[in-house]
Amino acid sequence: MADQARISNLDSIEAFRAALIIFISKTQQVLDSVQDSVKKTRGWVQTEQPAYWQQQIRMRQKKLDQAQQELMSARMSEFVDNPAAQQMAVRKARAALEEAQAKAERTKAWGRDFDRTVDPLARKTDSLRDYLETDLAKAVAYLVEIQKILQAYNETPAPPASSDS
């Protein structure tokens, strides 16, 4: 029976350590991308979209005003008996304005609720980042130590075989 284990290959530990380092690096890149996406989305919801819908409200209000003026002119004109086209244009413009106002209100609500909805999920990514940066970094260091210990063990000469017979 042998008193010493024979370790013939340490490459699998090195391969695992290298794969772990690659995993940590790629995961950190993904987490950075997620964080950037959250920031961009926050800006889009809280800044860009409200400005867009306010611009749409102003533009659609002008179209409604213009359609109402055309309807009034058509009613006053003696050449137009039934201003149906102008009435339809007013209805369409009013519906478009109401749609923009509703979307502006929804966007405002999304802006208010964004942090409350997204922050709990973002905190989970932060805890994953902490795990990567602390625990898995320690695991890489431990694997290096294991390699050194096993290499040193492998290099020690085997004890002489005892003759107890």
C-alpha cells in the first residue's frame, strides 16, 4: 500500500482557474451592460419621453386649433352646406391630442415608478457583482494556493518503503 498519493496532472486545476477568471470577467461585462441599460432607460423614461410627449401635445394642439378654424370657416361660408370633412378632421385632431395627453400622463407615472420598480432588481445585480468581486476572487486565489501545495507535494520525494515483514 502506498503512503503517498501520486498526482500526475495539475492541468485540470489550472484549466478550471482560467475558466473561472473568464467567467468572472464576462459576467462583470454583462453586469456593466445591465447597469448602463438601466441608466439609459431611466433617462429615456424620466427625461426624453416626457419632453417628446409635451412636444407632441403642442403640435397636436396646433393641428386641432387649425382644424377647428377650418370648421368655423366652413360653417360661415355660404358655399359649404355640410362641413363633414372639417368635422371629421376636428374629431381626428382631438383624438390625437387626447392620445398624446394620455401617453404623457402614463410616461409621467412610469417616471415616478421607475426607481421603485427597478431598484430592487438592480440591487440583486449589485449583490451578484459583490459575489464576483469577493467570493469568486478568493476562489481564484485558493486555486492558486492549491496548485502550489499540490506541486510542492508532488515534488517531495516519496518516503522510503519500510520493510515490516
